[in-house]
Amino acid sequence: MKIILIEDVKKLGKKGEIIEVNDGYARNYILPQKLGIEANNKNLNDLKLQKRKEEKDAQKLLDEAGELAEKIAAQIVTVKIKGGEGGRVFGSISAKEIAEAAKKQCDLEIDKKKIQLQEPIRSFGFHEVGIRLHPQVTGKLRVKVEEA
């Protein structure tokens, strides 16, 4: 019997896949547990429509992430930190401080976990920081570090 999976099933398949299973397994386990539905014409058509909608939603999210990346690239965020002799910095600037400064100065809601810092910023001047907006889109934010 052909079944369309509604949920991921271990060792069987992922949500939305069409699989072939024994009739007894389908009637006694998959259908009563609501893990899948029978693959008839109506259900196959519904699956196609659902996949089209998911693709359209995914494309919309990708486009929005691209627009946000362009908006972020045009911004410069200024962060102040204490400095000492010879232009040395006391401490460092973390992703949390960058996210807070971006919210205050540019009204950008950036999750600190999405900011990609290889290591904390420990020098004055301009630095480019990557921000992961979508699995396929990474924006660049310019951060200006000044002495307080």
C-alpha cells in the first residue's frame, strides 16, 4: 500500500514522502497513529499544493532575508569601549554588545546568536561582522569601535 507520511518516521521516511509499505503495517500502525495517509488521487493533489505553498513561503523568506541584508550593509553601528596607552583596548566587544548597539542606533532586531564573530573585537576602527539571516544569506554589518 502506498502511504504519504504526515510526520517523520524513523527508518521509514520524512514528512511528505510517498512510501510503499505492507497493508497490515499501514492499517495497524501508520494510519491509526496518524503518521501517514493513504496515497489516493485527492491526497496526492493536496500534497502537490502543499509543496508548492511551502516553496513559495521559502522563496518569500529568502527574498526578505536578501532585503534585510542590503539594509544591514548600508548601516554602520558605533560601539564605544575604554582604551589605554598606544591605542590599546581594555576588554573586547562581543556579539551581545553589537546586537544591543544595532537595536539602539538602527532599530535592527538582530539575534546575538546569528552574529558571526570569529573572535571578540579587540581593536579600534572599522570591522565587518557577518550576520546569518538565512541558511543561504549572510549579511555584512560594519561596526565602528571608538574610544569611550
